[in-house]
Amino acid sequence: MKKGLRLALVGATGAVGQDLIETLEGGMIPIEEWRMIARASSTPTSIDVGGKSHRVLALPGVPGRSA
């Protein structure tokens, strides 16, 4: 039996990230594991997908740039 994909989504708390989550959640691509990644200053700290809560991991800043 095939397993679903492991997906890491950078920018998960932004508008495009939210649209992508919504599209993938209702699509034909099976996703076994979601990894939500966003700036440390982003909220929320978790995102619900398919009735399951996923913690948002902080993306480290790039030296010399503000995150």
C-alpha cells in the first residue's frame, strides 16, 4: 500500500500558505505528514488540517536581514 507524502510548507501562516493548505487538504494527493514552517513572529502557533493540529515550526532568520 502506498503511503502519503511528507510535506514541509514554508510560509504556512501566510495567505498563500493558507490557500495551499486548503487546496491540498481537499485534493487527490495523499499527505501523510504535514510540517508547518513560518517566521518566529508569525501567529498562530498551530494550524488545524483534517481535524488534526500541527505545530508551526519557527524558520530561523537569515543573517543580515530582519525576519
